[in-house]
Amino acid sequence: MTIKRNAVHKTALRQKAQLMSASEIERTLVRLAHEILEKNSGVEGLGLVGIRRRGVPIAERLGKMIQQVEKKKVPVGTLDITFYRDDLSTLGPKPVVQEGEIGFSIEGKKIVLVDDVLYTGRTTRAALDALFSHGRPSLVQLLVLIDRGHRELPVEATFIGRTVQTTDNEVIEVKLTEIDEAEKVLLMER
């Protein structure tokens, strides 16, 4: 029953606008890779950690771009955070941290936490809890492809691809080739 309801909910969204094309996403990631290098004075002690799902391919792409510029490999890891909706609760979607292997030691490193969209800040808070369960980095910076506002927690991104003002009945959909076999950012409306 829940699956059917979710499927109906998804079809209730209509595309309002395309915010970014594949080439715009690529150019934005190139700029963000350079901003990371500039703010962190290169790659020494740097690590990228993508929040599953779409933060992971973004982090992997950034890692490759940084390696091309600096000729040094930057460790890229994954944090697995899953959203679920408790239909009996008025609290709405809650981030749930699942077992995830970062794949490198974050101890004392400058970590760039990577996600596709920053909205309420709850995913970031859960990701920070998960990250700190793996060790203590010297610095954590947040990178998001899209910042859409509407924060419920005091969370701010260090690196932002694009800021998009949205209403509560609008949704940002990031489509990445690695997951969706499409490459674009859409503004959807309920």
C-alpha cells in the first residue's frame, strides 16, 4: 500500500522548469572543485565524503576533477543515509543513518561533506553524527549542488553550486547519469 501511495505521489509532481543542464552541472562542479582547492590550500589532508545517494557520484566527480588539477588523488568516501516517511507522525521525513563505510580514516582530516540538495538541514545533521562516529576530522565543510533554503536547523554550506529560492510545494530533483541515466536539475511542483 505504501509503495502504491509513493508512486501516486511521484506522479503528482509536474515539471515547472529545468534549472541546470548536463553542461551546466559539469561547469558548476569544475568551479566547486577549484573553490575546494583554493579554500583548503590544495589537497593536503583533504577528503571528500558523499552522502548517499546523489552526493556520492558528485563527490566522486569532484575527486577526479581535483586529481586532474593537482595530480594527486583525494580520498573519496560514502555515508549511507536513508530517508523514510512515518505516515503516523506529523514530524515528516526523518533522516536515518545506516551502516556506511567511508573507506579511509577521517581522523585529523579536512572533510568536505557532499550532498545534492540542502533543504531543512536534517540530512546534514544526521550525516555529521554518522561522520563523527567514524572519527574526528579537523574540519568539516559542506558542499551542495543546490541550496533551496527553508532551513529548520542552523546549517550552512561552505560551497554552493547554485542557490534556488523555492516554495514549500516545490521540489528540486537532481538527476545524475550514474543513478538516473539522465543529467539535469529540475524544479518540480506538487
